[in-house]
Amino acid sequence: MPVVIRTYLELPRAAAFRPAWGDFPDLRVTREAPAPPSLYRMLYRTVGDLYAWRDRWDWSDSEIAAHLARPEVSLHVARRGDDIVGFYELLRGTDGIEIAYFGLLPAFVGRGLGKHLLSLAVREAFTLGQRVWLHTCTLDHPSALPNYLARGFVPYRTETYAQQ
């Protein structure tokens, strides 16, 4: 089994944030509330399929609906015209705001949208709390960790595990 390294990163204060804005005047991000389970499932599976996201793969519609109904969870979907580009999920907790999931649909990777969407996610997260954090791992896109570091995130913990 391959060994995976998970890295936890944080932006302890908004002043450390280094946004990267691209030229995407037609990009709009909306909070989906309530979000249909079919939309969440499509986003999670389409974005996460290449990166071994499996913890929510088999969630039922009722499990997804219950998760999204939690007041501390918010789902944000990025679109260009009629195309869904990507999404992020924020989770408000006692230790700050987690960017719990973040990603682009495969057709939109490599166009500079990732750093732009991450900048939007961080900006939104800081409206909800003083500390923003996330985690990534060596199964994620190779640009994920460099993007987080370039935005000012600082690693604070790593763990190693065997991929199942």
C-alpha cells in the first residue's frame, strides 16, 4: 500500500493571506443553500475521483442533506456561464474555519482558476472567523500544496498513513 503524507496548514490571521486574483470576470460563486444532494454528490465525486476522496463516496441522499443542513457547514459553487467550475465547503468550528473540501472539475484544472477560487474561499472564510485552516495530502493535485503555501498558509502538522 502506498504511503500518504497529510499536511495540515493554517492562516492564523487575515494579514498573512496573499491572494492571487486571475482575470475571470465571468466567474461567479454562490452559496448553495439548500443544495440538492445530487449536486453535492456530483461535485464530490467529479472533483475527488482523481484524488482518492472516498470518505463520502457512498453517502445516501439523506446523509448528504443532513450534513448540508448543519448550520456550521456551507457549500459554495463556482460557475462560468452555465458551466460548474469547482467548489469549496467551509466548516465553522471552535478551532477556526476549515476549508473542508476545495477543488476544480478536471476540465478546468491548469487555467489559473485554482488560485483564484482558493483566494475567494479564504476571503469568505475570514468573514466567518479569525483562523482558517485546511489539509491536503500527497494524493491531491501536485499544485495543491504549492498553491496553499503561496497564499500564505503555514504547515503546522503532518501525519503519515497507508492508502487503503
